Amino acid sequence: MSGHSKWSTIKHKKAITDAKRSKVFSKITSLITIAAKKGGNPADNPTLRTMIENAREVNVPKENIERAIKRGTGEITGAAPEEVIYGAFGAGGVVILITAITDNKNRTLAEVKKILSDHNAKFAELNSIQWMFRRDGADWAPNNPIKIEDENVKKELETLYGAIDEQQDVSEIYDNIGD
């Protein structure tokens, strides 16, 4: 039995789902803001058009999309988010490339470093690992993929990726693990 009040149970479940939706909405609107810096018209900016379609797929309200576009084009003043890239070395010789969209680079850097140190990974200067990846459209692909056989290393990396993904500003995580 869940307790005396059914409303209390519903309230807690709703709070959890609302928090998850809020996190997704924040990431998508940040991506829209970054894309809108190259032009606020979706007809002229294919990246913006794609981001808007992604936002509509997860039911982001139209007002939030419009506000993100205005923030990107400079119509709304305030802290403009920017894209940053961090590098790390994980367990088993895995190289990790972390992209984030943030309005405060110092805070995000500190949080990413803390997560990496908590999971036995090491922060790396971007120039020391970026040569291991190539741009593949909007994504990054490894130049020399490696194969991980050890199940313990796989579990450790999975835990690390989960912790990094929980960080609000992180948008994508790339590694050099081959299929």
C-alpha cells in the first residue's frame, strides 16, 4: 500500500516526470538558441529547422521555441548560451569528447571535472584528444575506434556516461569505442 493519500503518490510521480521533461526542454531550447545565432529564419537555417522539429517531437511549447530563437538572434538580452567541448580519458584507454551548451563555462567545467574525478576518469586538454576525432556532420566520429572486451570496464564507462549525461549542460558524449 502506498500510504494514506493517493494524491500524495500522484504528486510525487508528477514531480519526477516534470523534472525529466524540464531537463529535456532545457537542452533542446539551448540547442535552438545556439542554432539561431546563425540566423533566426528556419527556412534559411537548416540546423535551426532540425532543432525546431526535434523540439516539436518532444512537445516543447511554441512560446519556449520562439523565446529560444529570440535569445539566439539577440532580440532578448541576457546570458547567451555557448557551446563548449571538453575532453577526458576514461577506463580502458577510452577517449571521451563531451559537448555542452552553457551560459557559465566555469561552472560547467568545474562540474564536469568533479564527475570525472568521482568516476576515476581524467580531464584532458581538448587539443590532446581532439585529433582522435573527426567532424561527421554535426557529430564527432573516432578516427581509430577501439574495442572493449572487459565487462568491468564497460560497466564503469556506463556509470560514467550516466553521471555525465545527468549534468544539465551536457548535450552529447562521444567516445572512441568501435562497435
